[in-house]
Amino acid sequence: MTVATIAGHNVRVNEEGFLTEFDEWNEAIAAELAKDVGIDELTPEHVAVLRFLREDYQANGETPTLRRVSSVGGFDTKRLFVLFPKKPAKKMSYVAGVPKPVGCV
Amino acid sequence: MTTATASERPKPRFDDEDTSGRKLCLICSKGSLDMAYPGLILANAALGEGIETHLFFTFWGFEIINKKTMGALQFSPVGNPATHMPTAVSGLPGMQAVATNMMRKQIAALDVPPVPEFLDLITAAGGHLWACRMSADMNKLTQDDLYDGVEGIISATDFIELSAGAQTLFI
């Protein structure tokens, strides 16, 4: 466990850099995390996806899979690949401050 | 517990060279419900990892992309010792329908989509679907009979060219 300073906040992160404490996240931190994965600017569209991930995680105790983000969250899969290129599930969970999804689909 | 400064804190390496240039080809040759899913699930997982993914449907695998059959794939317990059902029972009339229904429910309970919707997901994620020329000819099927996302009906030679440098799995 490491304490990292991100956007002026001290937050706990794991060895891969994922935030480990749900409540330590905020949008300023998300903007910094986004840069780590090649997303220079978080648009309101990005933020809407992150909000869904966090709400769903909080409700179910599990990070939603890409399929769930589309089927339950209502976000278009193609669009998710544009917003979070190449590895959307991992990238969006990292920026949203929730663990990597574990589901297969 | 350690403290890291902004420059040295751990960061994931999602875009490293490990997956760039990696390519996966899945040959789907079976048309039963239980054998359709392994290819679809692996394809979806690979796409989510940013890997170029192609599915080649051949022989019975055509059931997965045939508009008439894709939504009605069946599971048969006959000849499958892993169901732990006595052979005499697994062959009873109606048993295939019962077993198929049960499997569909189990799949849906895991929030895994039915086959046609799964193909939508895979094509939306950038996956490529190809149909086998010989299988199409044998079944007298044309592109119009196939799922709309199928990019083309191609020969075995075309597939060999397409899969150059790829990791290929026969399912």
C-alpha cells in the first residue's frame, strides 16, 4: 500500500496505482488518473460513465463489467471504446477509483 | 506503507507494448449452445484488452451466425458424461429442450447475453466476423442469410492469409 499525492490530495493506492479507498476519490483526482491512461481531458461524457461505475459499485460491491455499463448504465459500447480507448473496462475503473472488474463478460 | 511523490507514484501500464500488434483468431466450428459461448466470451475478453480479434465460423459454427438459428441454439445432454445424467435419461423425448432452457437461464443469470446480442456486443467492440465459403455453399446460404455484422464469406485460403501472425484457437 502506498500513499500518493494526486491533485494535491493524499490518497491510498495499490501496487498498480488503483485507488483503494472508495471515498478518497474526487473529480480532480480523476482528471489526473485519466492522464495516466492517455486521456488528456475528462469530458462530461466521461464523467457520466465514471459516475455510473461508482454508483453501481457502491450498490453492488462489485465493479460493473463493460457489458453491464452498456446494458444497465445505457452507455453505447462503441462509444466506450472511443472514450476509453483499447482497454475501456480497465481504464474506466482506474479513473473512477474502483477496482478492476472481475467478471468475464 | 510508503509515501510516493507525484512523479513516482505507481501507475498502470495499460498501453504498453505487450498487447500492441497482438492478434487473435477464433475458429468456431460447433453449433450447440454450450460450444457457441467459449468463442464469444474469449473474443469479447480479447477485444476488451485492445487485441485485434477475428472469428471465423465454419461447419456447425454457422448456426451461430445464421439468422434463422442464432437465437435458438440447443444444448444436448446426450453423449456428454459431464452432465452426470444417465444415458438412458438424457435421450428421453423433451430432454434436450429442458436442458437447453436450464442452460439459457444459467447464462442469463450471469448477465451474459443471448447469442445474437453477444454478436452485437462483439461487433460494437470492433471484432471481425467471417463466414466460411464451403459451409455457406454446402448449406446454400448467402450473406443475406447471415447476421448483419458478418463482414464476408471467405475461403480457407483467405482465412489462412487473414490469420498470419495471429494466435489461433479452434473451438
